[in-house]
Amino acid sequence: MTTQQDKAAAFEALHRGPCFIMPNPWDAGSARLLAGLGFPALASSGAGFAFRHGRPDRSLEFTTMMSELRSLVDAIDLPVSADLENGFGDTPDAVAEAIRAAVACGVVGGSIEDATGRHDSPLYPVAEAAERIRAAAEAARDLPFKFVLTARAETYMHGRHDLAETIVRLQAYQEAGADVLFAPGLMRVEDIATLVREVDRPVNVIMGFQGVQLDLQSLAALGVRRISVGGSLARAAYGALLRAGWELRDAGTFGYAAEAISGRDMNALMAPRT
């Protein structure tokens, strides 16, 4: 088995190479399937974890999230980066504790966002958000391996389509110690290209949103280093389930099974690796 230190070194090296896709499984089974396809690293999906529990995004408690992370990491022998949402607390100490707890689950990277989870003030002020990233970076520096810390600016996810503000935030997080920068919701080629030019860290871009049709080659040409897909794989799987359910309910037919993987193939993909 590959050690956590080995996984950390491999994950860090990926960010020095060409643009790569890092899919987001939502449980041990989806992680096994994606790992079997040869991806070099995976990232957890907080949304996917929540959907698996029959709950909306950003509703899982800290202990439940850590349990899900450990289950995912234990299922595969690949580097895993954790979606740690906003660090499960407002204070820098809470964020640092989230990093330490995630590392104890076996991950070698993770993201912290600047969203508060409150409707009246959805984003932390820049200085406060940067302090939270600084606390995460300091916790990561105490580890015996390189932890890849991703800082997320959630401006676009909260209707603040202000590229200048987004860049200011990510530049502050860069100075606070983030290794990778991420602004989910950017959809225009020119905005992504501008962001890449204005920061000095690798940029992660999320795909899988409706309406966004950029591919790996196009994003690599813009200077993007890493691509994730958030909860879109989980939503695609649940979408297939819903369509099958509608067919059963409304037509009383079973055509959905033609698209299903066979039981034999599924068992083979889930078999323990030797």
C-alpha cells in the first residue's frame, strides 16, 4: 500500500505538471470506480456526501463529514483532497482543527472556502477570510509531508459576479499560504484567463455546471492546472436513478436496465485489488 507521505508527494507533483482532471466521488463505491479508470487523484464532494445521506449540500456535521472522508480514503490507493467547506467554524482555530482532522482521515490536500453559511452575510470579509487560510496553512506546515491547501473564493456562488473582488480575495489567500486557488462559478473564458494571469499559484476550475462547455485542452491552454467536477457526478448518477424511477412509475417498463452496468462487471470493479 502507498503511504500517506507517498500520496502527498505524488499529489504535490501533479500541480507542477500539465493540467489534470480530479473527479469528485461521493462514497467508497464511486471512488473505487473512478480510481479504476486511472485518474491520478480524487477529491471528495461535500455535496455528494450530503446527497448520500438524503440531505442538502452543506448540511453535514463535522463528525459525519470526517467519517465519510475516512471511508472514501480507505477504499482506494490514490491521493485524496477533501472538500472541507468553510472549515466547520468561523474561527481560525476551527479551520486549523478541520485540517488536522482531515489529515487523520488520510487525505493529503483540502479546500477551505470563504462562505459563512449565513444568508445575511454570506462571505467573510477578506481580512478575516485570509486569517482563516493562514491558520490552515500553519496547521499544514506542522505535518510531516506537504499538504496541498486550496483556498476558495465563493463570490460567484453567491451572486457577486465581480471578477476584481474575486481576484483580490484569491491574492490575499495566496499571501496567506494557499497552494492552489479556486473560484467556483467562473464561466467565461476571458475571466478564467484573467484570473490565471493575476495570481501566482495553480488555479483549479470546476466543470460540470450546466452551460459551461470547456474541455481539458481548452482549460489547459488558458493556464489552468487542475479541474474538478464538484457534485456533478453524484447529480448525474442520481439523475439516472430518477429517470429510471419515472420510467417505472409512469410507463411500467424497464428500459433503463439497458444502460446499467452488469452485475458481473460491477462485482469485478469492486473486487479487492491485490
